[in-house]
Amino acid sequence: MIPNQSWSLFFGLLAALILTTCLGPEAKAETAPSVHIDNFTFTPQEITITRGTTLTWVNDDDIPHAIAATNKAFRSKAMDTEQKFSFTFTEPGTYEYFCSLHPHMQGKVIVKE
Amino acid sequence: MTIKDDNERQRKVLLDRREALTCMTWAGTGLLWAMNGGAPLTKGLIGDAYAAPAPKEFTFVQISDSHIGFNKPANPDAMGTLKEAIAKIKALPVQPAFMIHTGDISHLSKDEEFDNADQLIKEAGLPVFYVPGEHDVIDDGRGQSYRTRYGKNAHGSGWHSFDYNGVHYIGLVNVMDLKAGGLGNLGDEQLTWLEKDVSSLSSSTPLVVFAHIPLWTVYPEWGWGTNDAAKALSTLKRFGSLTVLNGHIHQIMQKVEGNAVFHTARSTAFPQPAPGTASSPGPMKVPAGELRNYLGIASVSFVANSKPLAIMDAALSANPAL
């Protein structure tokens, strides 16, 4: 009986591990889409999200950056390394944005219904 | 023209190039760098500038991009290198009349960063004239902190002018209200002020214009230029001597166009890559022992009756001081 119990425990743990590994990142990505800034570049440069989603920009660069929508819908303070800025998109549409410190850096958010 | 003439001319060109390369070697060691009306510096001018200074000669010094608050691997001690730059200024054999700082005094526009910069810069014991860089206007008040400290006698977001010994100096601000995909920006209000500022000056008055982002298009892919600089330069084109001093790109660049000499200074904090040589203009990491070859100050000499102003860049590593 003891070996059987051990096997059950083993398979149980294995199943839990597989579930965590497979579902974890996907579930995370759905709830918290993000744009990373590094090397003076937004990645992804274009992102599509659904209405009501909160998008977070994360500055991974060793220089401060700031986010500004071309249509002025949103604007962040300067973000130093590792700092973040979030904005919740309640209206569908295409939002072009740039770095207000380095305006050659540009990105786009597409918000769908 | 005979073949012999051609050969003669070619030899002369080569010689001139060799002379120019000699100067470039000096530049590489950070000792001396100068220019004269579009041609590389000749020995004659070095002689003129050093051996026989005119009675009215004076110098001022430019520092730039001290980025106090920056602490990343490209230079974990931006305070230390600014301190070295100030020591270099104090060691100049002829003390400059004043100092200009072409922006990015701070890294994040924080009060303690400005305080720390001020503490070090005042050690030089010189009057200092500032223009802001984009790093100096990222506080909540979009430059309020900068303007309270450095803009008391300035207009708008911090532009101003002054006269010293027959030369008219104009500090311009091109880091505000930057547009998507664009370059530096002066704006109509400042351009109108500029027209008025120079309207009563004689065209023979030498002008020195300083601003943070280059007023000539160095590399638009990295935003290294100013959208409406052409309008400003058009206002200034009647002047016989125009020297334009900028920072922002953390390296020496020069261009001569007509009567205008454009020059960018090194940073006192960290170097940036040459245009197009890296995927981005981010801080360039160099071996620790070489950092001071890439940082430095610029000294500008005005010699009465000599049209171009001589600009000499000294690396922090250069020894002895200029």
C-alpha cells in the first residue's frame, strides 16, 4: 500500500506541475499585457488588446523614458530603470505613442471591442 | 594644367592631409582640437592661438551632460568625473572668463541631483550660464525646478542672451514639447524672441549660440538634430561669425557651413556611440581604464580680429591640461 500511495502523490504533484507550467504564463499574459522598453525600443512595437485592458510599460533600459500618446490620451512621468507605467484603455481605437524624451522612439496600441 | 602640376597639387593635398592627421592624433589623445573656416587646423593657427595671443583674447569653457544621478555600469560615479572636469578647468593655465553648461546637468531632474551638481560646479569659481537638457525638465512641473534654479533672468522655458567682451551669447532651449518621431524643438515663441534679440546687433558682432540638442542634423534616426533649427539659423545668417555649441550626443562632432561653426562637446559622465555604430544611442560601456578618454571639457578662445573662435577639447585623461 505504501508504494501505491507514493505513486499517487508523485502523479498528483506531476499533474500540478504540468498545469502550473502550461497555464501559468498564459494566464498571466492575459491579465497583464506589457510593453518592455530596452535599447531605446518598445517591444512589442505594436500590441493589440481588448477594451478595458490595462497595459503596463516597463523600463528595462539604463536611461529614463516617458510615454506620451500622440492624441494626448495618456502621458507618463519619466520612468527610471525598472519603473512602470500603466493605463487602462476604455475606448477602442488605435493609439500611437512615443517617448517624450526621445521622440524617435514610437509604438502603437490597438484596442479592440 | 600639366601632369606635373597635377602631381604637385596632389602632393600638396597629401601634405595638408598629413598635417590634418597630425592634428587628429592630438585629438585622439584628447589634447587639442580646433577648427578654422571649414579647413582642418593648420600649424599656423595653432601658433597664432598659442604663441601670439592678441591682447583682447579671452576664453570660456563649456561642459555638458554631467547627468548627476546616473549610476549605471557605463559610469557608476558621475559625480567623480564631474569633479575631475572641474579640477581640469581650475588647472587651465589661463582662467576662463565664465562657463557654459549645455544641459543634462541632472539625470532625473531631482533636487538632490541639481544640488550635488551645483556644489561641484561652484568649485570652479566661475559665473555659469545654463541651458536645460531633456533630463533637466522631467520633474512634475516640466522644468519648473530647473527654471527656479537657473532661469531667473531667462525667458519662456529658459532661453536667454548676454554679452561679454564684444561677443553676443544666446542660450536656446530645444528640449521642450518634443513631437512624435521628431527631433529637438525650439518653437515659434522662442524663434520670435531670437529675431528681436539680434535685431539691433551689427552683423560684425561675433555670435555664440548654445543649446542642448545639436542645432544641425547629426543623425535623425536617433533624434540628433532640431526640427526648426533652420529657422533660427536663417535669422542668424547675416552674422559674419557664428559659433554653435551643443551637447546631448556625448561625443565631439563638428561641421562648418558658411560663417557657422557647429561643435558638440563630450559629456562629463558617459560616452554614447558614434551615429549608426550601435543598435541604439544608449550609454556606451568602455573598459574602466579608458572611460576618461571619452569624457571631457571644451575650451573656446576668442581672439580679437580673428574670425573663427578656436575650440579646444580636452579629455579628462589628457595630461597636462591645456
